[in-house]
Amino acid sequence: WERRLRTLIEQYQLEDVIEMPGFKPSHEVKAMLDDADVFLLPSVTGADGDMEGIPVALMEAMAVGIPVVSTLHSGIPELVEADKS
């Protein structure tokens, strides 16, 4: 999925406005969230059927008031309410 997302970012020439930072230590996360305009969290079922519950990263973004975009997958709809979160 990461490769596909990076390809789409390049295809639409969005490299200057979209970051995919990967893992960051907790002391860097707050600063990144403070600078963000929106938080995107794609989520898929793993090849082994494994799914996330409610992702902590999504909760962190919402806690600082950033609009979030995610999927109707696993436990995410319990946290993200369409057109409100």
C-alpha cells in the first residue's frame, strides 16, 4: 500500500504538500501534528486477516483538533464520525 500511495502522490505532483514520515518517536509526533492541516490514515486488512482496532495515531490527531480522513474499516468508524470528525 505504501508504494501505491507514493506512486499516486508522484502522479498528482503532490510531493511538496504530502508527507509520509513513517515511525517517529513520541517527542516528534506532537510537533508534527501541530504543523499539520489534515491527518490521513489509510487502513487495510493484512494478508493474514489481521486488522487494527482503533488506531492510536488517529486518536492523537483528533485530540489536537486536526481534521482526519480515514476508512470505514475495523474500529475506525467507532471513533471517526462522517462529516464531524
